[in-house]
Amino acid sequence: MGNELVQITAVSQPGVAGALQTSSVASAGRLKTFYIETFGCQMNVHDSEKVQGVLLARGMKPVEDHAQADLVLYNTCSIREKAAQKVFSRLGAFRKGSSGAGKVIGVLGCVAQQEGERFFERAPQVGLVCGSASYSQLPRLLDQLEGGNQRVSGLSLYTDECFETELTRRDNPFRAYLTIIEGCDQRCAFCVVPMTRGPQRSRPSEKILAEARGLVDEGYTQIQLLGQIVNAWQDPSPARWSFAELLARVAEIPGIRRVLFTTSHPRFFGPDIVQAIDSHPTLCDQIHLPVQSGSSAVLARMLRGYTREEYLEKIHSIRQARRAISLSTDVIVGFCGETPQDFEQTLSLMKEVEYDQVFSFKYSPRPNTLAQANGDNIEEEEKGRRLAELQELQRQIQLRRNQALLGETFEVLVEGYQARLGQAVGRATTNRVINFPGSSEDIGRYLALKVTGAGPNSLVGVRV
Ligand code: SAM
């Protein structure tokens, strides 16, 4: 399905000006070792886990240091300008020649898609450029590199394929990511994702369930379903399950203890999701529902597809759930034309909702987005002032909400241990972090903890 739609470009450039420039790119030969560094969201992290699966299936070995790698990959993020710049600073290390000699340097992900073949001019040490919509073409691109092509790229966005791999190298021993939908068909005015990840394409329910069952057989008890807009998932198989039905089916797999899902878009968020959480204890009591702004005027300019009032209705339906559901959100400050009154509305929405966690960002204009044409008319200093005010408000809200939990008991999955402090760290189903006196042997266990202390970002507890 869809193979013919994906453009593969293998550019071998003997004799042109590039020949000198590409002297650090490996010539023909087997690629035996790889190093991969990932920037950005959970989807990127999981894409890298799947890319590693592809490389392992070719018999390649991972190395901890890029100096030892035949193939060095950077999986990039372009959601904000700062994130996009990171890869260029990494590539700078190879520009001076020697450290890149004999290696293939590859750029994957959103910046790869955004810059395309311009990468080869901007960073001549790069031999592979591949966007996420073309990852299923990676084996052929790698064959071409090993066959002597010095510059190969997979950059077509016109695909109806998802990235399916035989092998996935999951980095986290406790929580397994599982992608259910790729790409994005929304046109939020600020967002670069539809231009870098391609059209929305859902995986069939039977493939998702089979992968989830396989993960439980491997010993995972916590699964996080992923998608840029996870709740826009539409079952392409004849079963035609809704997203809420899929959540329920995954939650019912024997052996599963926790199911999470990110990121939900308010536009597709219905009461059936809350009902599924209510009737399935293994569905975690946490929802991430990005609002972006509390002003309906700004939301309309962002093309988010809901008003402040409609968003608050959804929050109201979540607050009616039988279990108290923890809420988090994303907010952008300083979007073009955001007035002080618009910003005040965002603060008032935050006071009304009382989120448990907020991820807040200064607006960063992105190439090819609808908002780019509107300019970026809020001064950086003013954006910084608004961001600081918003974050201070949220700090106080979180502190108050966390202090209200003193004396309560939560089940945590223990994720780590700091020997220096004698402290272990676990995560509750609400995504709250709880530190407690423990040992390295606690890692991976589910424990009940009573809350004895509360800060804005985490809790302190003891075993009960
Ligand atoms: N797909 C999700 C949605 O539409 O709600 C969001 C995914 S995005 C990777 C994570 C967050 O980055 C967004 O929710 C938004 O708050 C922020 N973001 C996206 N574009 C941005 C931009 N141009 N400037 C600042 N923040 C941005």
C-alpha cells in the first residue's frame, strides 16, 4: 500500500562541486555500528526506537558514543525555532573534517522534512535526509548508502503508510510507547507538524491490539498510545471501532495495569472517552488537553476549531467523572495579535480549570505555517514577561493542589533510584511524581505510598 507514492531520491554527485564537500561522507561499505540522538516529543522518541529496530534487523550494533559509529543519526524537532537549531549545532562538530571522516551522518524527522535537500548544501557532511513519512523506506536508503551513493533522501509527504517495523528497540523498561496514528490533518495556524509529518493515517485496530498483547507478553504493564492527535484515530479496519472503544479494548488486555494516551485535541474529545476511563480502572486518570489560549479571539486566529466556552464544557464533562482525573495542557503566549486582555483570559481560564500541569511556550513563528504571514508582533521581552507571569500562577496552583493530597495514598510505578539521596522515585496514575525512601530494588515495582510532603512539581511519600 502506498509504496509508489513515496519518493526516494538517491543522489550520487560525482564530479560536481559537492564532490569535495562530501569528502567526510562514507563511501561504499557496510555500516556496522550506529549512534542515534533524539530531540523533541514522545513520538520522536518512539520513532527512534523503531528506527533502531530497523538498524538492529540489519545486524547493526548500537554504540554509546558517536565517535565509534559508522552511522550517526539525529532525529530532529522543528516545533519551535530553538528546537530546530539544535541539530545544526550538533552537525557543527563534524564540519571540521576529521570527526566525520568515514561516517555517514543522517538527519531524520521534522527538520529533515522541513529543510529537505537544502541540508546537503547547508551541511555538506550530511549523507542521509529522511522525514518521518518516509521511514518505511529507510532499509532501501541504507542499501543505497552502502552501495556507494553519497547523498540519499526520503522526503515525500504523500503517503498513506504507517511506519511498521518487525523489531522495535524500546528504551524504557517500564512504559512502552505504541503509535496508533501518524501525521496530522489539522491546520492550526502556528503549527509546523502537518508540513513535517504528512497526512493523518491511522493504524488498524487489530495491528494495535496485536502489538499491545505482544508488549504484555514481553513483560510491559504500562502502555502509552501515541499520536500527534491521538483521539482523531479512526479505525481503517472493518471493525470500525471508535477511539474510546480502542482504549477500552487495550485496557482489557489481561496483564495490563496502566494505559495512557497523548496528545488529545479538544475538537475530537467526547464524553465517551471519559466514560471509558470511568469503566476501566487500568485507563489512567490523566488527560492532556492542549488549550493553547483562553481567548476565543486568539483561538479563532489559531484555527483551533473550538471556543473558550466549548473547551470549558469539555473540562466540565471530565470533572463529572467518577474518579478525579488529573488535567494537563499546553499554552502558547504571545501569538501574533495577542492583546493584554487576551492574555488575561488565558490566566483566568487557568484559574478556572486549575490544571495539575501546564507546558507553556513563547510563540515561535514557523516556516510555511498560516500564522507566519501574520508576522510576530509581540516583542520577545513581552512574551518572556507573560510566560513568567503564567508560570508563577501555575506554580501556585500546583502547590495548592499538591498540598491538598497530604495524607492520601497512591499506587506508584517505581521508575528510578538516586543512591546519593537514598530516594526512589515513582509515578502515580495521575502522572504525579512521588519521591520516597527506597532502594534500587524497588525499580519496576508497583508500591502504595502515603503522601507526607508536597511541592509544586512533586510529592514526598512513605510506603504504607
Ligand atoms: N498535536 C498537539 C495539538 O495540536 O494539540 C500538539 C503537539 S506539539 C508537538 C506540542 C505543543 O507545542 C503544542 O501543543 C503547542 O502548545 C506548542 N507549539 C506548537 N507550535 C508552536 C509554535 N509555533 N510556537 C510555540 N509553541 C508551539
